[in-house]
Amino acid sequence: MSWTDDRVTTLKKLWLDGLSASQIAKHLGGVTRNAVIGKVHRLGLSGRAAPSQPARPAFKAPRPARPAAQTMPSAPRRVVTPEHMPAQSVVSSGVAPPTLPVFRDEQPGSATVLTLGAHMCKWPIGDPSSDGFTFCGRRSSDGPYCIEHARVAYQPQQSKKKAGPTELARSLRRYI
């Protein structure tokens, strides 16, 4: 449908009244939202009487504070430390056995999302949906975590088992 003088006048009036391009397209009929935007641009209609926005309340009442006494302590975190390994097993076999995880109850950290800095440990402590959620906040050296939390987050790479001739023959059988 073409832009007649009557339709252009209606477009200008509705645009200055603050209607959106979609609303104007529906009112005019036979044109798309993009056609209305293009015509407004070509006519140089930039100023609007009022922007087309939903009505918002002028005053928003503050939310009541949640009671902090009902928050549950965070779940115990797994921390691997070599000090809890039995010393005799290391000496007798000559090879250090894999360390068992030790569970510790994490105390609330000192950093919140708003106070985290570049060189602070970003290990989460607690439930993110509760008010008591914090981050560790201790100084981190390389990466996002302090030394203790980096040991938990980054496990050492396991050594690959060397394949002997029988292992190689077994893996090649499927291709024969």
C-alpha cells in the first residue's frame, strides 16, 4: 500500500502522540512496523511528545528485610590436604597413595559480589539464593582462587597407563 498524504498526516499525528511503530502500523493497516520506521526516518520525525513506555509507579515501597537467623550453614566443602594421610603407607610402598578428601565446614567469607576485587578468591560459600551467601575473599595468586581452594578446584592430571604389547593387540583386534 502506498503512502498517501492522508496516511502520512495520520502517521505524523500518531508518532507525535507517542504511539509505537507497531501500534501505528496496526492503526494504518497494510503496512509493517519497519515501513513505519522507514517513513518516520525519511520524514525526519525524531521528536516525540512522550515515549511509549508502560506506566510505572512513582514510588516503590521497600521490601521487608528477611530474617537472617533462619539461614542454614553452608554444606561442608571437600578440601584435600596431605597432612591427614597416614605416614607409614608413604614410607613402606615408596609411592604416595591417592589422598582422601577431607570435609571442612566453611565459615562465611569476607567478600560479597559487590566487594570482590581482581586478586580476591572467588570461591563461593553458602547458598546463592540466601542472604548469607559470600565468597572466600582471601588473596589469590594465580587464577580466581586462593591456594587452598585452588587445590580443590584443580586436581592434578592423572598419569596415563603405559600400554604394553597385550594392550595394543587388544585395541587393534576390533579393526581386524
